[in-house]
Amino acid sequence: MIWLLLSAAVVSLGSCQDVQEVAFTAALTQHLNLTNAEKVKYDTVFTNAGAGFDSSTGVFNCPTSGIYVFQFHTLARMSKSAWLELYHNTLYIASVYGHTSGDYAMAGNSVILEVNKGDQVYVKAVHPDYGYPTELYGQQDDVYSTFTGYLLAPLINDAPVVGKYVMGSISDLNMATWCTPDVMGSISDLNMDTWCTPDVMGSISDLNMDTWCTPDVMGSISDLNMDPWCTPDVMESISDLNMAPWCTPDVMGSISDFYYYLNNAYLRRDLQSYLVQLSSNENAMICLLLTASLLGFAAAQGQGNDPDAVAFSAGLTHNQTIHHAVNVVYDRVYVNVGNGYNSSSGVFTAPTRGYYVFQFHALTHLDKSSWLTLNKNDNYLVSIYGHTAADYASGGNSVVLLLIKNDKVFVQAVDEQYGDATDLYGEVDEVYSTFSGYLIAKVYQEPAVVG
């Protein structure tokens, strides 16, 4: 029975494990002519959480197995061509192509891939024997060609992490000598067991009437629903359980140690022996298992209503001509979770520290131009450009950024003194120009500088 209870604890508390954050954005800040199907070496790195991107080679070396999003955009030099391909190891994945006679041409694409630790993902040029040499535009203050990737969902022991439940955690227990094949097999058999009848499942709800489930304790449980997964606040909330007589300071200290071991992958072997030691303390086991249940319940509630979720998307529903360096104000707000986007100013203000993805797209009027920049506070980041003679032209770009609370991100037009006015196309039922952003990983402390 102890083995089963320990497995349940690990699965529930597995939701507390911090999965490694992996996200990068790299850009080209100089012209680049590619004449021999070589890889694109993006020379400027905006973000490199997880240290997976190598700017010396242009290759992303996957540090954590998982499901990843990759996006790449580029701008061809005037009257030149850009023809790029995305590769996963040696497997061709997707392409972009751009060419406009007498002008610049922009192109972009994105994919979602399952990538294993040690795999490589990179962008390379198509050999000119199949068309024309690839000539990419880039300047220090005029950035269009970017390569972005980020971890969407990790894979642990080849098992997907659903939300933040680590379904592979049970298999980690196989290293403990007391988890024999028979015991581990018994655990998996329980999933199909017939004794989980409606009556039995209904009995679980009766536990709310148990003598140790006082209003104070039950109140503590509900408090967890409002907390982000396994933050210091949540872990502090667990200490409220000290009101239950069997949760002594020593036992609560043991739980703190357990949480510490779970959050440090390098101490996994120590965790195995620690679990064996912990199983000899009945009070610790009871308190630990209730804690596991509370955290699992809080995480499950958070999946559908995460108080730390941040996401916005807005579009332009009218034609707009911009002559000077002012913000684009996207008037139709599709979603604004976290209330970070201001539809009056067009500015997104980060409500919390973390890694964010931003994407912006635009469509010009017939035979007109669009030239937009993405900015963080007072700093220029990347651009998009579009113009096609006697036709419409589109452009788009994306980045991953580490923001602190109250950082501001916005889209701005380039002043017409540097070229032409920006003429954006938009109608109530024809929305092409959009600005979106969302939080992919919250950061509770200043991360180490990598890359």
C-alpha cells in the first residue's frame, strides 16, 4: 500500500516540478548572400532561455524533449530573392519564398514539431541551382529576418506533460529497490480496476465530512485554487495544514524537503532514497499524501482558470494612413486575458515577469507600403515591410522576449521621411493587420544569463 501511496504522491506533486524553460529568438542585423545552400547564421540573439540556440552555427540544439513551435521570417533585398528552408536534423520541414521586381519582398512560415533532446533545427538556403541566390536584407537598426522557437509542452520519459502533470513521474520510482515489477504492475492495473464504482467514487466526496476537514482546513484548500501552480505562495499555503494535529513542524519540514527534491532534477537519485526514509513515518506519509492531493487539485483547477494566464490579440478594422512614428492602435480586441493590452494606446504592459511570444502582421493598401517596427519600452526590436506595385502586400514577424512587470511592447509606424507613409488595409469584415502576445513561462526570480 505504501508503494501505491508514494506513487500517487509523486504524480500529484509532479505538478510542482518546474519544467525547463526553452525559448529563443535570433535575428539577422547585416546583409547576407547565401550561394551554396548554407545555414543562416543569425548574428543577434534577443532571447536564449535554455541555451539551445548557437549563434556561431545558426542551429538550435534541443536541450529538452518536447513539442516546439518554430517561426521564421525574412526580407529579400531589392529585386532579389529569398528562398529558405527549415530542417529538423536532416529532414526537410517547410519553406519560405519572396521576390518582388523593383522592391523588397517579405515571407514567413511556422510549424509545430516534436523534437527530442539533442535534435537540431535550423534554417538554410535553397541551392541557387534551383533558382536564384538568396540575398537577405539586414541592418543593426532594420531587422526583418528572424528565427524563433519555444517549448510548448515537454516530454518526460516519452510521456507528455498535460498542463503541469508529469505523467512519467511514476516510472522514476522504478529505480527504488522497493518498487519491483510486480508492485509497479499493480499500480498500473489500478487504472482498470473494477472497484472504482460510482459508490466508491462517491465515498471520496464524503471525506469532506471527516473530523480533520475543519472549515479552516477546507478554507486552505480553496485558497490554493487562486494560487499559481506550486509558487512560493502555494507552498506557504500548505503550512496552514499545521492545524491538523498530525502535521507537526517536523512533518511539514519533510514536505518542504520533498518539494525541494522534486524541483531539482539532479537530485532525483536522492529523492528515491528520501522516499524510502519518509515512508517509515506514518504521520509524514498522511500529511504528504494530503499535500499531494491539495496540489493536484489546485493544479487541476488552474488548468481551466489559470490566474497567471496572460494573452491578448487585437486587429485593425479600418483603413489607416500613418505619416509619423506613432503607435498602431488595434481597435478590435479578440482576447485580453490579464488585461495587459490597452486598446486606446495600442500598448501591451506586462502584468507579470516571464517569457512572452509576440506576433504582428500587416497588409498594405493597393500599390501602397507598410513599414512597422516592434518595440520594447524605448528599444527597437524587429520590423516588417510590404509593398507590391499595383497590388496588396503583406508582412509579419515574431519574437520571444523576457519581460519584467510593467515592461511595454507596442507596434509603431516608421516615419515617412525614411520612405513612404504606412497605409494599412482594414475593414470590419476584413482584418489583416493584427498584434498578438501571450505568456509561455512565468519567471519567479531573475534567470541566469545564458547564451
